[in-house]
Amino acid sequence: MEENPLLALKKGRKGPLIKLCGIMDGRGLAACGGADIAGFVVEYPESVPWNLTADAALALMHRDGSPATCAVVGGPRGHILSLAQRLRPDFVQLHHREGLQDIAAIARGLAPLGIGTIKALRIGADGRCDFACPDPIEAARLLSDTGICGLVVDAYTPNLAGGTGLRVNLSLYEAICRATPLPVLLAGGITPENAAAIQHAAHPFGMDILTGIE
């Protein structure tokens, strides 16, 4: 069995993996020095400020010395697979309303390309997730059997698909971590000012940061 690519990336690192997301240009990419993963929102199906075309993302990815790359996507299964085949990132992060069958099919399709699939579990202020199964604990268990390599637990509001700046309840994050054997990254409202406190409180496998470093 091949090693989970997120676990492979974490090897030898004492602190959490750091993913900086919403990269839009060369200056933003250059600012990712020291990060483990650079995230690019590519042809996302909703209006978000960080959306890139496939051409623009391709021009930024795979530069010498750059971190591992992650394409943050959403939409129909075929479109996601086509994007991934063209961009060849290290990871694809499904950050929309993908169902279990599509998630499993995408993970199967990307594995032979050496691309890991990450699924965002977006949780609202009421503790319910924007997924077919609204219970985040049960959703994490179901997603564990789809062939993905990890989860991102993120805050969610219906008015904004991502980058809300809202915090996830850390007790809920820890419960999700206990419910799945998959690595779980934490997103939502993380900034340079509070990252150390969050790390001390929840010991996340990784932190996914967007608006906190804009």
C-alpha cells in the first residue's frame, strides 16, 4: 500500500503542516517560503476573490523551489478530473458540495497520477456541516472510506464559500480527528497572532490559512 502523501509530507516535521491558500500571483507564491503546501483556487464554481483560470494556475505551479501544490476546486466530477490531469498538482482539495460517490471516483481517478485528494468538511455556526450527512463526526467516518488522503475542517457560512475568517470550534475539530484515521487539517480564522495558541490547544496535524495571511 502506498504511503499517504500528507503523512509523507509531514515526516520529520515537529509542528503542523502549513498550507497557505489563495495564491494568485508570483508575489504571493514567493511569500510562501517555509510553507509546506501552496494552495490555488482554480475555476471554482462560485464567486470567490481568489479564483484563477486553469491557465493562470498552471503558470504559477511547479516552479523550482516552490512548496507542494494544491488545487482547490469544486463542480462536476469530469471537470475536476480534467483540471487535475492538466495541472498535475500534488493535491486536489474538493471544497464544494461533492457527494460520496463523486469523491470516491475522483480519489480513484487521481491516485494513479500521484495526486492526493483532500476533502473540505465545512461546518456552520450550528455545528452542522455542509454535506449530505450534516453530522460532522459521521461525515468524517463516511469520508474515511472514499480513498481520500485527508480532510480540512473549515468554518462555513452560506454567504461565502471559503475564506470566512470564522473560527471552528476546537473541541469539535478534536472530535473529528478521533473519528477518522485520516490526517485532518484545521482552517478558519487562523492568523499569525493566534496560530501558536491554536497549536497549543488542539495540536492540529496541519493548518490551512487564507484570509489570516492576506
